[in-house]
Amino acid sequence: MTEAPDICPTLRYEDAKAAIKQLTEAFGFTAHAVYEGEDGRVMHAELTYGNGMVMLGSSGTGSTYDKLMAEAGPVGVYVHVTDVDDHHARAVAHGMEIVMPPTDQDYGSRDYMARDAEGNVWSFGTYAPGATG
């Protein structure tokens, strides 16, 4: 990643270490930075994919953000990929729960959706938001 993204979804996980493992192995994210507290919990992590990034950390840290997100439910994140079927095969090989198999959409994208171990829904597709034709 050469330029920092302007928008970064942020997620909280009960087991952030397991989430990092799942997202890097099954979805191909790269761990850019992982900071742990003295107790070994992930205080902050940055995972990259292409020119995008998600930030995540452990629930229960007591930070202001953690307190605000305490009652939040799962989130949904969309990631642009060039080969949906190959990406889907990787996710399946790593045991991801697939909630929608690769599907051609009316608007021209090919997408699939998976749910991570803590209920967040990840959509992967060929649609590139903001791209000019």
C-alpha cells in the first residue's frame, strides 16, 4: 500500500488475534501493524488489502471507542477483488461460512458474501466503487 486510505472501517473482536488469522489466511489481507497490550490483547491492528485498509482491535479494552461500540452489532464490509471465484475458493478452503456463493449481479458485478467467526459480513466483488469507466 503506497498511500494511506481516507476511509478505514473499524471493527472490534472478542478474539482479535483469531480474527487477524482468519482475515489474513482466508481473505488474503496483510497484517500491516499489530499492537498488543501488556495482557496480550490486540489494542490496534491495521490490515491491508490492495489500497484499502481495515483497523481492528480487541473488545473489552476500556477505551472510549470500545465503550461506544459495546452494544454495536456485526458490520458489513465490501472489498473489491479482480477474481471473485478464486477469492471465494480461498475462503472456502479456509472454512469460511459462505452466506452467498459467487453470483452475477444485474448491475454487472460478480459478488460473494461470507460471515467471519464473530458475525461480520464480508462482501467481495468485481464492482469498483468510484472507478471511472
